[in-house]
Amino acid sequence: MNPDAAQDTADTGQPRLAALSIAAMGVVYGDIGTSPLYTLKEVFSSGHHPVPVTPDNVLGILSLVFWAMTITVSLKYVMFITRADNKGEGGIMALTSLAQRVGQLSPRMLWLLSGLGIFGAALFYGDAAITPALSVLSAVEGLEVATPAFKPYVVPIAIGILVGLFLFQRSGTASVAALFGPVMLFWFSVLAALGIWNILKHPGVMAAINPWYALYFFATHATLAFLALGAVVLAITGGEALYADMGHFGRQPILRAWLYFVFPALYLNYLGQGALILDDPSTIRNPFFLSAPEALLYPLVGLATVATIIASQAVISGAFSLTSQAIQLGFAPRIQIKFTSAREKGQIYIPNINWLLLIAVVMLVLMFRTSSNLASAYGIAVTLTMMIDTLLAFVVVRALWGWSWGKSILFLTFFVVVDIAFFSANIIKVFDGGWFPLVLGAAIFTFLSTWKRGRALLYEKLKQESMPLDAFIQSLAYGGPHRVEGMGVFMTTNPDGVPRAMLHNLLHNKVLHETVVLLNVRVEDVPYVPEYERIELTKLPEGFFQVLVRYGFKDEPDIPHALSMCSTFGLKYEPMETSFFLGRETIVPRQRVARMPRWRQLLFTFMFRNAEPATAYFKIPTNRVVELGTQVEL
């Protein structure tokens, strides 16, 4: 989509737009909206390289925060990358799909772009584990500000809240999601009010908007300023979420919520914390909670806890959504997905991912114990993801939007320099906890890439060993097996070959149904496929039909429903007269040198054996299924 010609498809009615903008605050901006809880504390007090409190340093940091939010969030994501939508959907998977549509790229370059996208998606899971742990811990630590007596109970309280949050996932969030937007609207209003309250004591902090203060800070304290970027980046973590969640709300509500409310509220709060630190440098131990009047401290802790729970919920839901997309696009094995809302197809719950995330989050809290220690692990995965977004966006603006080389390189250089600055400043955090999201991301990348490669090799192997369909059908004209009443549906990845399940059925049962359907399911690189494009049917001789069913990577597969749509094409589907034949392959790792290392063969075999059966995933009635097994050596 060319941004110059793009038209936002969202409803432009002002009441509708306002409602969507408020709703977006509860989902899109929860993560970045809780950053004021810990960002300046990490810069001036708790970080590994705390910045000394002087007026010039405070103004320099506040200026860096403003321009980081302006360049990375406002310009890069809101103004540019949100224009790169895949039929309304955003996120790194959508951006990867757009980049791979470039026709003139070599297979090696397409593989590299795909690898970058998979790695960026894998890093998201590290963010999904760190965000709940860091945000909830930082909120509960507000109790320590009220009285040190609460300090021993911070970790147990935080773990209790997090466990309750993950236990709640099975019930779905549809019933409470409507409250997220108004609660976060109130949260941002409180942030702005606290900021203004403290700015009035030192109005001079407003000058920090001037980039000269950031440049002067770098000119006078080059090394310290560079190291401080590792903490300043905490102010923009979560900024990439506005692109990932664009499909839920549309570009305009997200843009307006950020520019007209969220950004001003956040920066007013940062300015207020800076004013407080100038007024009393001892408040650097927790400038957010100390910026509130003492009488409002406990209500603020409660509100902050609710805000961090909402922020965590958005990240957890994002992990569920990303997993579902990865399964549809063939990067992950089928696992159980539960739909928790009858009205919203995006409301899903994935038990395996939920419990794995809970284990990771509790481990993080027990390992790091304070938000300051955990902040050391935060940022490196986010900045690396942002860099990958920039590289993929460069391909899109150059090849798909038709930008000139000069304009494209200017785009790439401007944002990559900023991305590299933040990423390199976070590299020093690797040994202080930054290894965790990198190790987790590398492990998930290994799983995803192994599954993709293994499935490709399996498909190639099955295709090589299959019999051509046209020759098989011609042979039936000269006499063949006994034909029985009803319909036999054979699911196959190669519609031009005879499925193994059919050959095994003929070998053992020596019969063939009067109507034979060769069903091929294809997942397109678009979020949704409209129903009028869902089915493609080809009638063949001897009662054979080829049926192609198309789904988007966010569609919910339902094979019986798809077959019922075939009646308009002349193929009548009777559920009680239909048998589904599925092949169940058993992978046998090769002892000899193969095209996949043995350890990856073993990993793929493990994933393949533990994948959810096709019957459940495609909603095929189990009492109408016949499974025929075979061994395949990769």
C-alpha cells in the first residue's frame, strides 16, 4: 500500500473515533504507559551507571526522553510504519509478509527477511515475560515508599498478583476488556495531573523540550550520556505495540490517542518527576510515587497496580495472537487454542503458552527480586526488535511503495542510527540480566525455524513419493477398486498427487468412495480471507473433486463449514455420509548425513509427535475420521 494514496478505512465519525481511541489506550498503550514507574529512577538512582543529579543533567535526560519518544514512537511508528499495513493488520508478522512480496529479491534475500521476521517475533516472547514481572514489581514497590515495613512482602505480593493474572486467562478477558480503556484513560489523566502539580514548582523544566539540552549533555558527558541511553530506552519500550495492535482499532484511533493524549500525559509526568528531583534530589529513590501527595500514596499504588495488570494483559494477549499467527503461517506446530468470546474472534487462550509464560515470569521475579535489577534485563530485546522493524520497513518503502534510493536510504539511516544507539547502549546489560530475553528469543527462534525447515523437507519428501493424480484417475477408467456410497475427504498438501492415506486405504480396504474430495488448506499472508474467496473447486473425472480452502493467518479454520460452502459449486456435503481420511506420519530421523542436522531432526520429531491432531484444529468430527499411518525418513 502506498502511503501517499492510503485511505484509513476506520469509521471517521467523531463519536466512534473517540470510543476507539479510548479503547486503544487500554490495549495499545498499557506497556509504554507504565514506563514512568521506573524510567527516571533507573536513570538517576538504581541503574548500573546512575547519572549525578545536577540541573543540566536532569534537563539533558528529560530532553533525551522527549526526543526518544518523538523520533522512535511518533515519527517512526505512528507516522511511518503504521502505514505499512497488511489489509489493516500490523505487527512484525504483517511487516515480514509485506517485505516477502517483493518480486525482484533473490531466494537468499527472501530467506534472510523471513529469518529476521521470525527472530523479531521470537524476541517478543522475552518482552512478554519481562513486562509483567517488571511493571507489577515496580507498582507494588510503591508500598515501600509508604513504609519500609512492606519491603519483605513486595515479592510475595507481586507473585500473587501475577499468578492470579495468568490463572484468569482461561476465563477470557471479553467481560472486563471494556473497562481497560476507561481505566487507562484515568491513569493517563492522573499521570498528567501529577506532572503539572510538580512542574508548577519548577516551571523551568519545560525548557527540556529544546534538543540543545540533550546535545549539551552528550557534549559534556559523552560516555555517561551513552550509558544513560540504556535506561532512557525504558521510556519507549512498548512503543512497538501500537503497530502490532493496529488491526484491532485502525490507524487513526491509535494515532489520535497517542498524539492528543498519551504522549502529552506521559511527558508531563516525566517533566514533573524531573522538577521533583531538582527540588529534592533525595527523591531519586522513587520519583514517581514521591511525586504524589502523601495522602494519595496508597490509592496511587492501587491504581498503578491495576494499570500494570492491564499492561501485562495486553502483552500476554499479544503472545497468544502471535502464536496463533505463527501456527497458521507454518512456523509452529498446531497446539490447543481456545476461543473465549463468541463475538470477538481475536479473544483466544492458549494454555501451553500461558503456563510457560507464567513459569518464566515467576522465575524472573524470584531471580531479580526488584524492578531495578529486572530493568537491566529489559530493553535489549525491544531495541533489537525495533531495529528489525526498521530494516523490514526499508524493504517495504523501497520496493513496494516505490521510494527512490536516496529517500529510502535517508529513511533507513535516520532511524537505524537511533536504533543502533539504543541497542548498543543496552549491550552492556547482557551480563546483568539482558541474557535472559536473548536466550529465550534464540530458543524460540530455533523452535520456529526448525519447524518451518522440517515441514518443508517433509512436504518435499511426500511429494517425491506421491503418484501423479491424473495418471491415477485415468487408470480408474479401465476398472478399479469397488466404489462405495458416500464421500471420502482426503486432506493433502499436494493436490496434484495421490494422498498417501488414499493409497493405504486402497491397499488395506480395497474400496473407494463414489465421491472423492482432495482437500488442500492454504494459509495466505493476509490476516483474513473473505468467505466469497474461501473456496476454489475443480471437478475431475471419476467422481473426484479438488477443493482448495483459503484462510488468513488470523482466521479460525473450520473444515466442515468450508465443505458446506461447496454446495454452491455443485458438491453436496452430507456430514453423516462423509468420512475424513488423514495421514499420520511418523518421522524417523536418519542416521546418515542429512539435509537437517540430527539434533534438529530429533527436535522436529519431538514437536511433530506433540502437535495437536488435525481433527481438533480443523474442527473435524472425530467420529467421522479414519487415520492411516506411515513412516517417513527425512
